[in-house]
Amino acid sequence: MAETVIREFRLPDLGEGLTESEIVAWRVSPGDTVSLNQVIAEVETAKAVVELPSPYSGRVARLLAEPGTIVAVGTPIVAFEVAAEAARLTAGGSQGAAKPKREPNLVGYGAAIEDTGRPARKTRAWAASRPAPGEPGGTEQAHAPEPEAALEPEGAPEPRAAERPRSTPPVRKLAKDLGIDLESLTGTGTHGLITRDDVLAAAGTPDVGAEAAQEAAGVVRPSPGERETRTPIKGVRKLTAAAMVASAFTAPHASEFLTVDVTASMELLARLRENRAYSGLKVTPLTLVAKAVLVALRRNPSLNSHWDEAAQEIVQYHYVNLGIAAATPRGLVVPNVKDAQDLTLPELAEAIAGLAQNARDGRPTPEELSGGTISITNIGVFGIDAGTPILNPGEAAIVAMGQVRRLPWEFHGEVALREVMTLSLSFDHRLVDGEQASRFLADLGAILADPGLVITMV
């Protein structure tokens, strides 16, 4: 029998410098045989649920952390029994010049594939992109592969045994609660994603499914006679709370409001929805507001900046990573559209819809949740007219769009029923003066009141 040794795998830093993560669920059990980069666990950081790949090929010896446990980065979470010869090769090689030790590192995760003499390729882009060695901010440690797939040699067979139906942790939990086998379902979501509706349809019991879905989302139901419920502060809620406190007590907030007749924008929206070029796209008032924000920023760039306290510098961004606030069962998240300034309206609509779907499914990537430069929050979907949103940390401004209401309004010297929206703007008064904020908000309102004005602004 081949000699084996025990190798422990420590919880890695999954990106963004996070110090701890929660073990959501194990996808393996002691005694299971696993292959390199097979998904072994679902781990929830303060930003997203990610899948953790195995750093070894071998057998699972012990699970060192129970589901629901919050584990500090660097803590052993699983032990593998691996072939001693493979372990020696990993540690340094048995012949010739010693090779550098190649074990899982704590910046990113996953193991590097042994050198085969062939160029490597990525099967999927790692969600939290990192600088390569030698680039600014890079390290000499291995580039972190994405949780679902690592760098594989060109021509290597796809790891079919490690694959599973594509779904999200809440959906998998719902399916488990309802006794639905995901292998038997065909996903109707983007790229074949199995959605909550797919599971409920297979169960044929929507009322029970709704309750299970709430449980999967972490909704706590009180027991009969229970007078209070205590829930640990963790995950997204914990991160959001800390970020909002830091923002509120660091950046001097100021707010302005503008109520606008957006009838012309709503008429444009109706025409776009009938346009064949927009067939299949979800074009909403948020889409138009997002595009208007991008145009207004060209004339008022100070709202797309950052106060670097440590360096005592103002960082002016020449790109826009547009954050879209989303309320999810896990709490508030603000994923952002990268380089939104370069997108056409259809591309922007598609990008926003994708972010929203990822947020609802509980699978926004760390990359989507970091690096924002300015944000929009749509409080109108809740029937609210205006508010004073708190800045997303590190950003100079946030726009809140209220509901579109049909109100009596002055129009061409007469009173008429018009579509009206209130825009709210909160800004960091260290970076943005009242005049600059007012000009930005006025430009934003002018675009939404008469979209044709865009050609005079770009």
C-alpha cells in the first residue's frame, strides 16, 4: 500500500483582506476521495458566499470546523490524507534542484498545478482579480484561481466528477428542505442557473416553498409565546453596520433634493421597450437614471473621487465603477458595474440586471462588491419619494431615486398630470462643494426632464 501523510488546509484570505469567514456547508465528508480543485465547502465572507476548492488530491481525513462556525483566516479547517510521494513533490521534489514549496497560500486559495511544460489556461476568471507577480501591488505568491475552477493545463480533461448543477446556496438549501434532487432539474436562469422558481415548480408546493426559501435566506421565525429573538451579528449585516458607522462619522455628509418632471423619460422608456434592439433587455427607470448619472459626471467629475486620508491626497477617478445598492435577504450589498462610462444603454441595462440577479441569488462576487466610485440607491421601488442615503465608504456621492408618481404639475403655463420623481443626493463635503453638488444634481434633473439634452452635454 502506498505511504500516505496528513496535510491540513488552513482557511485562506478569500480577498479584500477579510479576517474571518463562516463555514456555510461542507460538500464532502470524512472518508471521501477528492480531486484537486474539487469544491469541498461553501464559505461566507462578509461580502459573498464563495466555493472553496480542494488544494489536494486525496482522501478527506477530518473536518475541523462545523457548519455555522466563524473561523479566523489561517485556522486549519480540514485535514487530507495524501500520497507521501505527491506530498514530497509538492514540498520540494525528489530529484535534482529543489523546487519551491507549493502549498495553498493565504492570499487567494487553491493549489498551483504542477508544471507540465504546457501553457496554462483559466477555465473561468477569478472573481476577485489580483495583480500578477511583478505588477504593481502583486506578490510572488501564486495567482488565486476562482473557487469553481483553477488554472488547468491546456488539453486537460474537464473535472466532470467535481461538477454539480449550477445553483446558489439558498437555492440548494431550499431544494434540500423540499427533497428536490437538483440533478433532475434544468435551470431557467442565466447560463442554465437553477433558480428558486425552478425548485418550487418541481416541488409543486409554492406555499411550503416560500417558507423554506425564507428559512434558507436566514429569516428567523419566532416560536409560539417567544417575546424576543436574538440573532448573531455576522456576515453582510456586520460588514454593513461597520461600514455605515465609519462612513457617517468620517465623511461630513450633506444632502440636496430636486423634484423633476420625468414624463419625457418615461415616454422614452416606453419607446425603448418596444424597440427590437432592446428586446429581452430589462430597461427600467433605474437604467435611465444610471445613464444620466454617467453623463452628469462628465461635467461634474468631483463627485467621482476619493479622499485618501492616509496619503493626504484627493484621488480623482477617470473611470466610473457605478454602484447599485441592492436589498437582499443577507442584507444590503452594493455591487458595481465596472467602467460603466464605456457602456451603451443596452449594455448598461444588461450589466445592472446581471448585478441585481446575482445579489438576489446571494452570489455577488468579491470583485463586484469592491472598487465602486459612486452609487445609486433606488428607494422608489419601496414607494418612497426621498431620503438621505449614507455614502458607500470611500465614495464621494450617492444618488437616491424616488418613486415615479403621477401628480398635478405646471406644464407649458397650465396644470397637468405629469410623471414626477424626487432625486436625493448625499455627498462628502470634504471633496464636493455645494456649488459642484448643485450643478451635478441640476444636470441630472435636466437630462431626465428632457433626455434630448444629452446631445448638448457630450
